[in-house]
Amino acid sequence: MSETNKKTKVFFPVIAKEECKGCERCVTACPKSVLRMESGLNAMGHPHAVYIGEACTGCGACFYSCPEPGAITIIEESDDDEKKERK
């Protein structure tokens, strides 16, 4: 694949604020340190994790370390996705 045809992929975690229980496992597991705990509380009274960067590699360490099903989703976007949205 040539450089002009190479697709750029971008990954980022989406954290369901109300599902997060504040255990910080995802923050500890992230090899790129792009997650942190928010100082505010969710509806359950727990601090929650937030994404703070653009360096997510999509490795899934946060997803797999989270004990709460559905609290973290890894999203993958590519240049093709952006082109489709513009049309």
C-alpha cells in the first residue's frame, strides 16, 4: 500500500460516566496514560474516568481491566469514516 493510499486510524475510549464505579483500574492499565479520574461525581456518587488525550492506540487495556460491563467502549475511526460523513 502506498503512502497516499494508507488509511489513518484513530482510536479513543468512550466511558459511560454513569456506569463507572471509580475503581481506577482503567487509569492504571492504560499504557499511554490518557485516562484520569474526574474530580466530579456521577449520579451514583462515584468519581469517574475520562479520556484526556489523543494518544489512544486502541489496545483495549482499559476495556479489559474494567469490571463494569458496558462502561468502556473503544471506538475506531479512519480517514474513510470522515470522508463518508462529509458527503
